[in-house]
Amino acid sequence: MNEGTLVHNGRFFHHFSHPFVSFIPPQSCTYPGYLRRLCNVGLQVSSSDADLCHAKPGTKRWRKSLCYGACSFGTEISGLESDGSLYIQTLKDFPVEELLGKSVLVRFDSAILMGEATHANTHSLHNACHTIRYLYEAGSKVLLVSSWERYNHRLASTHSVADYLSSVLLLKVRSAKSETKEAQTADILLLENLTDIQEELANSSVLAKKLSSGIDIFVNDAMSISHKILASTVGVTQFSCASMAGFYFEAELSHLMQLKNPTKQPYIVIIGGGNFALKASALRYLITKCDGMVFIGRLAFQIMNALGLPVPSAYVEPGAIGDALEIVRIAHGRKVQILCPKDFYSAKKFNQELEIVPVSGFLEGWKLIDVGPTTLNEIFSLLSKAKKVLWIGSEGFDSSMQQIHGASNLARMLEKIRRTGCDITVVGSAACNAVLKTSGSLSAYNVLEKASVVWALLKGKTLPAVAALDRAYPFEVEWSAVFDDPTLPLVVDIGSGNGLFLLGMARIWKHSNFLGLEINKKLVKQCLKSVLQDKLKNVHFISTNATSTFRPILSSYLGDVVLVSIQCPNPDFNNRKHRWRMLQRGLVEAITDLLITDGKVFLQSDIEEVSTRMKEQFLTYGKGKFAITRYKDIEYDKEGWLKENPLGVRSDWERHVLDRGAPMYRLMISKVKK
């Protein structure tokens, strides 16, 4: 074959009379004959989304439909994408075949599985159980970890908790502390309680590494603590090959995102409780999304004060007037109705007898207990038009009083409009208690018992446990927006770093597309800036952990994946096998499935053991489809390593290594017909 690589997105023609595209190599390099025109192969099949509760092992879920997002690669709010989509790796969208034989650490929510939550509904319990059963049925070895209270003496030990979980899951769970043969070979093990371990709260890397020892995949299914930075939810992701959300975590996060970006309107928000200053930023956000806001707790007085209404001085929070005025201004601009109490149930101090008092008639020395009947009628009038309602926070003004009528009346209102099809989310123990007493069940409601998680999200804060999960792209890239021609052959560089290698390739190989996958977001932003400055339409970069997202990203590509390069991954010299997060079995299998027949994998490192290990990984986990082939038109050293970079473009690190006179250990392997 002549110098210069002849590649075309079609079948390879041995006769040069057929049309083809010629890639002109740089003068410093000669392209070998093994880079030939490549055959088309079918992409992974896709299936439509199913309800996450009914996902079954063995179902492929890689979607081929395109949607928006990848061109900007993620403008984020609170660790989540700005359009409200769930752009994290989830168990539902992870290839079930890759779970077989894998060790999976599951951080479960004891409040749900162990009945600690007083309002956990059947949907939550079902999803939490489904995560563990799904992994078990897929052939994974499951390790369970959580923290749980010891108020129940029957569940004081790890052994007793394991027995309890066995009865809930209908699967045998054994304590990992047991030294019996059954425990050593058990498919589901329970690790010790994290409640009294200080390293958990400190997000200790030592504890995180211990928890993830021997683990292939981490599944977080404890959404209620996602606002905390813990070793078992955040730290472990640094030592796991892939980190994703379980079914319960995904469902709860979906509910949260619907609060931020509701799809049903009119959307009415009911706000109770106090501490206006701490919640002001969340209220400002909600007033930009809702169609009506009802204040039923102490927060109401700050809005009433801003509106110029009479408010007892004891109920006015110092420094809250500015934020309250801003909320009123936004509401006025959007023509959003703000409803504050018109009357109250009140009582004299040291007197438990209640009287109905209008706002104008409130006297110093009286205690406000609850909103009055006139206020409740106005609330019901507003709610009767709603299609979606959020109730968060307690209603009463004095928690020491037991005679609170408004909460039960409000709960009855919600039950009535729920029966007409209104979507209702209840947040916090006080609101949940009121609804539970009235309806007898919370199964028909969206329940988020931990109000702290909701407030954190609405304030615009990052949820650390969500941000720690792998960013996934099962929503697919809109390839036509990324590349001028999304059917051209695609070269993928895993761990693309500062992008100099791919940018150099893209400038030379005009008739091929190039995609860089890099976990460092700052480097990806720099690369995308260079792409825009140079007006390149055949190269793109995505911030992601390629170990777990290579398959969902590349499954939707319209052309052929012809070359994958992995260059100089960072080794871990504390491990004799030089394990690193980038190249693991799951990634090798994904590359094997999506690379075109006769496609190439280019591996190189300045550390010989690392290159050797990468070669062994592909030969071991490549399903027998990879072979090392020596070609006559390229030079090898006596150990079989390529003397020159056959691609003609050097990465930044490669240049650095060669400049100091050190060797590079390179290898090109081919995917062959099995």
C-alpha cells in the first residue's frame, strides 16, 4: 500500500479505482499499511425506556435517539444539568451483562430498608429493594453498607441487621464479619455499621479505600443523605471503576428535579416553617418557577412585613426585609400570586383556649397558633386550580401547642385535589405527618422526608453525593451539532488531557472525526475553547469518566469507530499490578463491542509495565477479538514495541518523555473477525 492512509466511511476497496478519501500524513511520519479502509458495522441495538421499577436483567437499554446537551457539554446547576435532565450514570442504563461476576458496593438508605423512616412509602421501599435484587439476579456479588440507629435492640448488631434485611429482600444476607464458609461465599454481604465511625463523617480516604477494596462498581441508593460529604457516598467514588445511582436514588432525584423544573402547571408551592434568611435563595428560585406561593408558617411574617402589613415585632426576623422585598418584586413582575394569612387561631399566654383573630386585630401578648378559616378558604381556592403542588415545612407558628387545625384541613384539601389528578409532593416530617393522619397512606404522594436535601437543592447548592457519581451520556450527543459530517470514521482518545494530540490529529486528518473523553472538566473547557477558536468541526471533547460512559456515548454515533487510543494513563505504584481507574474490564468490553472489525487500538506509556498491563487487559477481556499483528512497513524494537508513533502526532506527555531521552512503549492491536 502507498504511503498515506486511505480511509473512507464505507467498505474497503482493494482496487483504487473506487472513490476514497486520502489522509495526507505529516512529513515526519509514514503511515503503515495496517491502517486501511474499514467496514461498516451495526451499532448496539437500543430499546425504549421502561419504568425503572420494572427493569429486568438482560434488557439492553442503549438508546440511539438523539437529544440536546452535548454541544455545550453541560452548563450545570447544583451538580445537575441546567435543563433538569438526569445526566448521571444510573444502574438502569448500565449494561446488565457487565454486572455478571462483578463486585458491587451498594450504599443503601437504612431509613427505607430498615423502617427508620416514619413516612417511607411502598414505592420507595420497592425501588430500594429492587436495586439489590437486580444486582443479585444479574450475577453480581453485592456488598451492602450503611449507617443505622441502635434504638432498636433487636437490630443492634450487624448479624441481626443482616437477618432483618434478608426478610425484607427475600434474599439471604450475611454479615461480612462472620468467618463462616457461607459468609465467604455469600452473594450478598452486609458490612459493619458506619454510625460510630468518625472517618465516615470526615470523608476519610483511608475508610473510602477500605470500603471500595476489591470493588468494581459503586451504586449509591441513599438519596436522603446526598447533601452530606461522606466516605461511603463521595469518597468511595474515587476508588471505584464506575459509580452510579440505584433505582431508589434515581427516582428520588427525578422527583427533586421536577420541583426545580416542573412540567405541570399551574404549579403551587406551600411554604411553612421559619428561618427566612436561610431559605431566601431557595424562595427566590421557587418564585421564578411557580404560579402561586402560599406562606403558612413564620416565613409568612417576613413577606407580610415587606408588603406593609401589620406584623408583631416578635415575629419579624432582623435583616430579612431586603430578601422579602426581592421575592415580592419578582412575584409582581411574573404576576405570581403570593398568599399570606388573613386570620389566625390565637391564644393568650398561659391560656390554651383558641380564638380566631384577623391580621389587623392581633394584639401583643397573644400567641399565634395556626392559620385561620378565612386563610384556609383562600388557600383551597388557589389549590383547586393546581396541577402540581409542593408542600414543604410545618404549618403552625407555635410547636408547643397541640391544637393545630390548619394542617389537617390543608391535608384534606390536598387529598381532594389529588383525586382530580393533581401531582403532589410532600416534603418534611411535619407535612408528611399531616397528610398521613388524613389519608392514612402516602403511597399516592411523592414523599421526600428529608427537607434538608430539598432546601439545599433549591438554594442552588451542589449535592455532593450526586456530583460524585459518574457523568453519563445515555441521553446521547447531538452528533450533527458537534460534527459537520457525523457519519465519518471516528477516532476516540480516552484520557485526552489538554487535547493537543486530538487537536493536532483533527487539523491533519480532515476527513475523519475525533472525540476526546476526559474526566477533568477544566481541561475539557480549555479544549472546547480551542475548538471554537480554530473553527474545527471534526473534533469534540466531553467531560466524563470513560470507564463507565464509553458505551452510552459511542453507541449513538452515526458512523464507524475506527480507532481508540489510550495514552499514558496514570499508574498506581502502590499496587504491584499498576491498577488505574481508566482502563478496566468494563471499558475493554465496551471498546470491543463498538470498535469496527479491523479497527485499531493504540496503546502507549512511558512505563513498560503499564503498556504491558494494557495489552494483557485487551487480550484477556477482548472476547478473543483482538490480535497483535506485525507489519513490514513499520519498525519494532527487540521487545516488540513500536519505535515510532504511527499516528504522526505526539501527545504533550509523549513529547516531554522523548525530549528527556526516555523511551515510549507503544503498541497497536487490531480487532479481528472471531
